Amino acid sequence: MSAPLRRAGLVAPAMLTIGVLLVLPLCLMAVISTLVRGPSGGVIWSEHTLDAYVQFLFERDLMDRLVVNTDYIRIFARSFGLAAMTTALTLLVGFPTALWMAFQPASRRTLLVFVVTVPFWTNILVRSYAWVLLLRNGGVVDWTLMKLGVTTQPVSILYTPLATAIGLVYSFLPYMILPIYVSLEKLDRRLIEAAFDLGADRWRALRRVILPLAMPGIIGGAILVFVPALGAFITPEILGGGKSLMIGSLIQQQFGQSRNWPFGAALAFVLLAIVLLALMAHALRYRSGVKAPP
């Protein structure tokens, strides 16, 4: 058997799995987004229209004229804002944590990685309800703040955007720590020693040596946090109480209570298009910034 055939045989199972589990569902969703909603839900397979995409930006008034509707744009903007804030907070907490882990003795790093991955062992639904007990009025957070004299009455964190942000940061923090840790673990300590020998202080060594070498992990962690945070719906529903509607919750409602499958599929594709465009822009910017060696 020739080398190309052997390579094709080795790649075929993976490609088949991707095609069945990813490509086919996306194609089905693309078709559903162009169909007409049925009278009692579902779709009418014989009728095709782009009304679901039009509904994202426009609505019809009493005179049956199309007018701009910014409700869904605001939901998308809120989702992108919360996802960006989640990414920034996880980076703020995750980078020092990963840096500290990377500089620990080798015998202790495995235990620390194990501790970071422990939250993955528990279902996100259970973790979200645990935060309800912590953040509710009279909960652990309220009780602690009042015992310390910081507050004299409940702070009412639960069912606010702050509670949603706290839940998202907790849920996705390991996705930020682990990629940065992998980058920092491979760091050549002699480069840091050379920076100190050349007169750099700790801040300059961090900014000029450690951060550039950790940048692949930071970018990977930011992508791993930002993209899932955009589509999150369990945490916003439980901790936000449905008051801070996000894209994931909106899409889930269209396939659930509203039974508007075409609009739900169109929203999912709009989100997918925005994310893909952002990732492509980043890839092109990164490629243009890489210069060929002389």
C-alpha cells in the first residue's frame, strides 16, 4: 500500500467522526434556519425563507413595515461584554496562579494540576447551584461580610450580572490556567537569570521575558474561555435568574419554550459567524506579524 493511501486510511476515522458529529449537524441547522416555522412549532420542510435572519435585525410594525429592532443586538452585546469580562478576570487570576505553579518543584506540580482539574469532576449544574447557596441573601458570602463588619445588610448579589460573571469565572478558570501553565512549564529559567544579570528587575523580567514566552498559552486560554462563555446558558439561567439574558439562553428558549426552530438556528449561525470572523482576523493578524528569518 502506498504512503498516501496509508495516510488516508489513518485520517479517515477521524474525518468520518468529524463529518458525522459536526459537519452534518451544522448542515442540518443551516437548512432549518432557512425554513418556515410550523403553526404549532417545528418547521415546514417544503417552504424556504430568510425571515429568521431578517428577524434578528428587524420587526414588522402595525403597518406591516420593517423597522429596526435592537433587542437581540443588545443581548449579543451583553453576552460579548460578559464573555470579555470573564476572559479578563480569568486571565487576572489564572496567570499568577499558572506562574506560581510552573515555578514549584516538579514533584508538586502534578498535585497542583490535579487540584486545578478537580472542578471538572463535578457537573456544572451542581457547581452553579452551590454558588446559589453561597451568594443568596443570608448565605455564606453575606454572613462573612456582616461578621467582618464590611456590610450591615444583605448585598443581594444573586440574580445579578455580577453573580453571572462570578459563576462564569469559576466555571472557566481552569481553561485559562492550564494552557498558560503548559507554556510556562517549558520556560528556560536561564533566560530569566540572564535578564537579572543584565540589570532587569522582577517587573521588567516579567514584562520582557516571561509574558512574551507565555503569550501562546495566554491566547489559547483566552480563546478557550471567551468562546464557551459566549454560548453559556446554564450559569446565566441559575445565577442570573434570567434577568441577564445571554445568547445561549436566547437560543435555548427558541428551541424550547418558543418552539421557533428557524430563528434559534439563525441565532446560532450568526453567533458562529461572528466567532469565526474574529478567529480568522486574529489568525491573519498573527500570520502577518510573523516575519520570515533572514
